[in-house]
Amino acid sequence: MDYELNVVMLACINMIAVLGLAVFTGFTGLFSLGHAAFVGIGAYTSGVLTYHWNAPFFFALPAGVAAAGLSSLVIGIPTLRAKLRSDYFAIAILGFGEALRVCLENLSITNGARGLSVDELSGPAWILGTLAVCLFATRNFLKSRFGALFVAIREDPTAAEMAGIDLFKMRLLSLVVSAGLCGASGALLAHRLAFIQPAMFTLTQSTQLLASVIAGGMGSISGPIIVSFVFTALPEMLRSLDMWRLPAYGLLLVLIMIYRPQGLLGYRELSGLFRRQAR
Amino acid sequence: MTTPMEPPSKPSLPPLLEVRGLSRSFGGIHAVEELSFDVAQDGIMGLIGPNGAGKTTVFNLITGAYRPTAGTICLRGIDLTKKRPHEIVRAGVSRTFQNIRLFNRMTCLENVMVPLLARGKSMLGTFFRTPFARGEEQRARETALAVMKDVGLADAAHRVASTLPYGLQRKLEIARALACGFSGQGPSVQGPSVQRPSAQGPRLLLLDEPAAGMNDAETRELGEVILKVQKDFGVTMMLIEHHIELVMDICTHVAVMDRGTLLAEGSPRDVRGDERVIAAYLGRPRARRELERT
């Protein structure tokens, strides 16, 4: 029972990060190969706070969110101001992620590559509560004027700019919100596993986040959420397959892309399946 | 309000847009060179010329998509050349595109709401759907619907933009460009159509080949829509167009460009008679025949 609970909790933590990337990639249309860095910043900021200063978790969690959001400005301001096209942006943020990993490995405050053993502070209540708040706020945010502006930018950046949208500001806002959600996910992860090390926040993790968003469907919240749950739970369920579980995961991705290139719920929501088609 | 084919009723009115010495080169190519012209308030100015004359470049310079190499563009005395594109939109200039650019997966209503929402003020409230944020969206929706009604798109409001037939997509683009001029902050719109206070609505609407790909009947209908929009919204227009008949019918003033420079300008009647224009642009036998017919 403990084991199943743990898997579900990890899936819920992962969902928050995927939710964050869905805002940026699925709705705003910019690809990122570096969002694991924001998860890492959230994890390490909160972890360092609780480890070195015994900060309470209700303080460390928002601090992780804020740190991730602020650090996204560092990469977001120069790249988004230069209006890098989507693929170039993905590469730039990939560099950011790798640079961060190297920093984490060499700083003494993070205990370097050996990792940081923090206390296990985020129980199911924290995780489920944070997930609920994030889902609620993100859904509202995307239903608001910002959601519409993000989608307009995704659909046609030139037309969006000529409709009076400040491309730089809106893309940056999308990045900050998205990084903040990843930061929340990181803070929860650190205090769930009670151990973090730089190798947990690499390109592999960024790719998995992106895979969940693409396979779940662009412009959808529920699609990526469902897929991220499956992607976290499936490898655990397939443990009996031993070494074949990673190819099985890869095969699933390939099959989704062949038979549903728009993703599980591309440009739709789960609730919309029973009502009219959303965007 | 002026009717087409007449000079503006108040000739003393300062021009809405003043372009002076405008140049833009790409590498060694001078796309636009030392271009100067005025756009009179409340008129429809036609911008014609052979392909590659630099007409669309002029639009891109006015809207801030390109920075000019030299020269100034002033809207009511405010220099636009230092402003970023969205600031130029807020100053009152909006445009349509030669190859239609809609937000394809959004509904028509959402397309028209985007420029209004772009001017919204709600920030943190959007996370909690506060009454202020919702009220703002509601006002944007009402204004957008009113604009769509005026353009004749009310029935298509909830259709996805990409499913519209070509002609309606053109209209939708015009509706979206018109919505750029409304702040979305004012009191909600009452009655059947937008009652335009003087400070609202775009001041200058740039239409880039709105009749491209249309047959004669569709072009005529588009001409009527343009005239109606001009009248209802009191908006000044610039029109790039290759359908000469449309230009001659609705424009109050015509400028002819060739190889980045201004070849001639004046009333449609004057331009039609200009020898250089005929040589450079209307010299082809078919165009000349069309002219003789009109």
C-alpha cells in the first residue's frame, strides 16, 4: 500500500511540472528542453532552506516557486527579447539547464554531486493540496484574457503582435508562470524523496516533461495531466518486464505520435469531450 | 464624413499620417527610397504599383514590423518609427495581411476579442476569476460582437476561424483590425452597433490586398464593406490593391509606387491620366482596356 501511495504521489508531483510546461508549450507555443532546471531550482531552493536553516516547509515551498519564477527571467529576458524562434529558444534553454546542473554540482551549499539529504516534509496532504491549488489557479489563468492571448501567440505570433499584443511581455509571463509551477513540483519532490542530487534535473527529465505535453496534446490541460500520470505510473507497473520497460515506454510514445499526432487531447479538454469542442 | 470621389470635406484638416523621406534597404536592395506622402483624415488612400514596388514594405514600416533606414512616419504628429509594433497598434494603426493571418483554432469571436483583451488591465485577479477580470472579458465580448455585427459577421461568431469560407476570413481579419482601436475599458456597448466615441476605434486601417483571390462579384461586395466600415467607424484607410477597378471606385486619393519610389499621386482621375503611371504600371494592354471601360 505504501508503495502504491508513493507512486501516486510521485505522479501527482510530476503532474504539477507538466502542468507548468503545458502553459508554456501547449498554450504559448514555445518549446523548451530545459524545464527540469526550474524543477531543480525549486527543489534546491526549498531543500537548502530546510536543510541549512531549518525553514518550515510552508515557507520553503513558496520560496522554491519564487526562485524558479525569478530564475526564468534570467534566461527569458535575453532570449525572448531577441524573439528567438521556437526551436532556437529550446536550444538556448537547454544550455541554461545544463549550466545550472554544473553549478549545482560545484556549489558547496548544494553539497555538490553527492546530493542533499533533506527531511521528508511533504506528505500526501501537501502534495494533493498543492496540486489542487495549482490546477485551480492555472485553469482560471488560462481561461482568462492571458489564456486567449497565449493561444493567439501560438497560432500566429505576427498577427498577435499586430493585434496589439506585447509578444515579449506575454511570452515572459507565460515562462514565469510555467517555471513557478515547475518550482512547486521541485520543492514537493525534494521533500518527498528526502534526497536530491543534480543528476535528477537533466535533459532526460526535461524531455520527459515535453513528451508528456506533446503526447497529452497541445493546448490542453487535462491531456498532459493524464499522460503524465500514465508515464509516471506505467514504468512502475511494468517493473516485472525488467529491462523491457523502457523500450515499452518508448514504443508507447511512438504509437501515440503515429496514431494521434495531435496528442491524446490536442486542443481539447476532457470535459469538452462531453460538450462542445474547445480550442 | 466624406463620400468617395470627393475631396475631404475639410481640406484644412491636418493629415492623419505624414511620411517623410522614408527609406528602407535590405542589404543593397532599396525596397523603399526617399518616400514622402500624406494620408488625409477620413479618406481612403489607394497604394498601387507593380509587384515588388515596395507597397507591403511601406505597411511593414508603418506598423513597426521593420525599422526604417531613414525617414519619419508621424501619426497626428507622434513619431511612430521609434515605437514597438504593439505600441503602434495602441496609437491607432492596425492592419490586415496579404495572405490571411487568423488565429485559426480560435472562434471568430475570440479572434476579434484578442486585440481587446490585449489592452486589458486585470493581472493577478485572473488566477481567481475575480469579478473585475470577468467583467473585463464580458466587455471585450460585447464590443467584439458589436464590431462583428457591423462588418456582417454576427452569425459566424462561434465558428472556428479556419472553417470560414475565404471571403468571410477576409472580413474577419478586418473585424479584428477594427477591434484593435477599442480600449475594451469603456462602458459596455449598448444597442445594435458600436456607437463610436471620437477617441475610440482605430484611426488608420491598413488593408493589404483585401481583394486578392476574389472574383468580380466578391470584390464589389468587399468594396461595399470597406465603404461601410469607413463610414460607421470613421476610420481612415490605406489600401494596397491590384484590382484597379476597386481602387478607382472607393479611393479618395491614389499613390503609385514603382521600385521603392513614389511615381505619382492624386485623385484616381488624375492618376489614371498620368503618362508615367500608364507606362510603368498600367502599360499592359489588358489594364489599359479595363481603364477605358471605366
